[in-house]
Amino acid sequence: MLQFPPWKVILVLLVLVWGVVMSLPNVVNMSGTPSWVPHKAVNLGLDLRGGVYLEMEIPEEEVIGARLSVFARDVRTALARTDTHAQVPHLAEVHGRTMTVKLTRPDAAGNFPIEDAIKRIDRINGPLEGGLAGGKTFNVVRGGLDSIIITVPENSVSLMMADALNKTRTIITRRIDPDGVAEISLTPSGSNRLILEAPGEPDPQRLKDLLSRDGRMTFNLVDDSASSIAAAEAGVPKPGYRLLTGPETGPLLIRDIPELVGSDIATASQGFGDGNMPEINFRLSGNGARKFFETTRANVNKRFAIVLDDVIMSAPNINEPIPGGNVRITGRFTIEEAQDLAAIIAAGEMPAKVQFLDQRVVSSTLGEDSIQSGYTAAVVGLGLVAIFMILAYGLQGIFAVCSLVMNIVLIFACLSGLGATLTLPGIAGIILTIGMAVDANVLVFERIREEQRSGRSVWTAVQAGYERALITILDSNLTTLFAAAILYFLGSGPVKGFAVTLAFGIITSVFTAFIFTRMLTVFYMKAFKPKSLAM
């Protein structure tokens, strides 16, 4: 227990040096130092730095309706290859979790091939990701003499919502923070809600505009003849076409079935074109580039529209076949608009349009006041604990204070190293850790006192003190660590911030109190060979 061979001393010192190096950016400017030295301080949360808080909800019925709409197209394809010639309703005709497939062509005996149609639908009705192997996504049953009823069971709803929540989180992150440097926090709340915290963001409306777009991009051929457009404006559109408009194009008829969709886009970014004007550049995937080349080759001297969320962003003329898959959208964009549109295109289409339930803007001044208050509380708490320990335990108390300081250093090192975000409740967790960190030292020191009073020598007293206090220290700290873990996994937002700093504090306090303080004590005893410890 009191043996510290060279390898153990080196290991302890390496941990302490790592802690000092990792936490240095929090107190001094590290610019100009080598690249392997950390340059970034701990991320500050919304309540400390200021910014935007948004609570969003993903409508369950919209997610289910979108899934049914996609399945309707698959059903139409599956049944169109048979003699059933089923009519499958559009999304607007899907009611809640139910879709009706109506068969229109009976056999020679006047019967509709319902059973055969159900078998064909079941072949494309596989399990959802995360569902049971061999399970079915939809319930498919006979609805009458000529109809089939398709419904969504409860277990599929849960899987659909979990998948939609994960996809929405990914898309939101890509839209708001495409470079991964904005330090946003996106936390699930329940089965269909997300809480977004964007520290340093001053404009909530910009975020809402970014997130309100579906992000559905298509490439559609255009009929720009004046007669067709006039007929569509009069309420008689050309079959298979619909009338759309855009900020630069005016009304145009575009074909309903797109030539390419958003999934054919590999990357998108903001760039500059003629006259240094902002534009949006994107590159198509291999399959998308091939389809785009074939489309442009077959439609030379025609126009095609690049459509984003039913708005025509651009409608250039096809002068020649376009190989390579590199496309650009030009227009009267500001740099910020081009960046936002590029982020939307690159992120992909939302599984459902989010609804905003709550919005708050936190002032940076309030954050500065919180930081100052937390700093003052930490310094006062550390000072009071230090005075008590030194008065109560003398030199051993000084060792305990040294370990307490290193404990705080290691907490900030862990936060910096893992990229965790420090919030106001997190500061409260650090302050609580300061009070708890000396518990282990107090248990050990009181044990050593008792052993010395019973007549043991200083070495055996210290040995017995650390050995007999170990179980109590581990028991109390593991209990608190379990509580922190429960808070982290069941809590959200500020509760998680508190749990993270508390957990780090527990781990580092055991290391500094039971290992670092013991090492200092052993070094002192070997150097000065005291007859007893003044405590």
C-alpha cells in the first residue's frame, strides 16, 4: 500500500502533467504553440455563453403518412406488373395510419384477385431496421370484395419515430454545423422531440428558416411554352406537369416525375461565380452523374429546372450534353443565403417537417454574470476547504489541498479532452466536487489518528489508515457515481451537464486523494523520517 516503485511514480506524474497541459487553454492563450498542444478551452454552454434555445417536435402522423406514401408507390409498382391494376391513393388520401388499396379489374368470373394482391404486397413488406427478423412493417388484410387495408402497427410506429428522430438529428446537425465546429447541442426529449442549443448564435429566425425547409431537391424537365403555361394558370395544367415558380424564373410547367432527386447529390458547397457572385456548387454521385448526362444528351435545347421544396431555384437551358456531374446554381444570393442553401442540399431531405414548440434567446451578458458567480463560488469554496484542512490536519492538510487543486485541474482536462460542454449546473457539479473531494482524505486522516493513538508506529498507522479506509471510500464514491450515471442517461440538458462534471469529479477525486496524497505522504516520510504525524 505504501510502495511507490519508479514506474508507478512516473505513471502518476504523467497523468498530472497531462491534466496540466490539457487544462492550460482555459487560463492562458495557447496560440503560437506546437500543434500537439491543445489550443481550445472548455466549450461553454448556452447558459454561460448566450445563444438560441429551440424545442422542436416531429409530427407522428406526418412521419407515418410519409412512410405510407413511399409504400404506396412500391405497392403500385408491384401490382402494376399483374392484371390487378390496383389504384393506390396519394398521401393526401391516407387517413392516419391507414391506406386503402382498391382493385379495379375483376377476373372473368367477376371476382377480384385479393389474395394474389396481398401475397404480392407481402413480398415487399419487409421488416424495419431494428425490428424483428422476418417481421412485417405493415399489417395487410382484406378490406372488402375489391379492397385491401394497410395499417401501421404500434411496434412499427415506435421504430419509424426512432428512425425519424435519428435522421432529423443528423440532418439538423449537417444544416446548422456542416463543418462540425459550432459546438451545438442537440438532445432528444421523449420519442418525438429535440432540444437544440446553439451557443453564440444571435438569430433564432435564421435557425428556424434553415430547419423549416424540407430539403427536397429534384431535377425536372420543363415545358416553358406560353400556351401551356397560360392553360395551367387558367386551372388546366398539362397532364403529368405542375405549375411552379421561382425568384428568378417566373411560372414554369415542370414534369411531375423528376429526372434526379436529392439522393443523387454527393456533395454541395457555397462558391463564387462570374463577377465574384455567390453561387451553389454541387457534385452528383456516379449514378446521378450518369443519369444527368443521359438526360441532358436526350434534351438538348430544352430547359430543366432545379427545384428545392417546390421552388424553382434555377432553370437553365441545355445547350449540350453535360458530363462529369458538376452542377451549379446561380442567382442573386448573399453569401449567407448560398451557405445555408448549400447546407440544406448537402444535408438531405427531412423525414418530416419539424414544429417549433419553444424558443428562447439567452443574453451573453447573463452568461458572463453566471461565469463570474460560479468562479467566485468556486474560489470561496476552495479557500474555506483549504483553511479547514490545514487547521485540522497540518502538513497532511496541505497535501490534501494540493490534491484538491490537481483534482480541479484534471476535471477541466477531462472536459477539454472529451469536448464536453460546461454549463451552469456543471459549475455547480464542480463546486460540489470541491466539497466532496476531501471526504476520502478526511476518512484516511481520521483512521491514521486512531491508529497513532493506539500506539502504532507512523508507518504502520499510515498503512492501516489507507487500507481500512479504502472500502468506505470506494463504497461512497461508487454510490455517487451510479447516481451521476442515472442522471446522465435519464436526464437532459442541464441535468446531463451536472452529471458529467460530477462523474469526472468523483473519478479524479479518488485518484488525487487516494493515490496522489498518499504518494506525497510517503515521499515526506522517507525524506524526513518523522516519529509521528502531527494531526
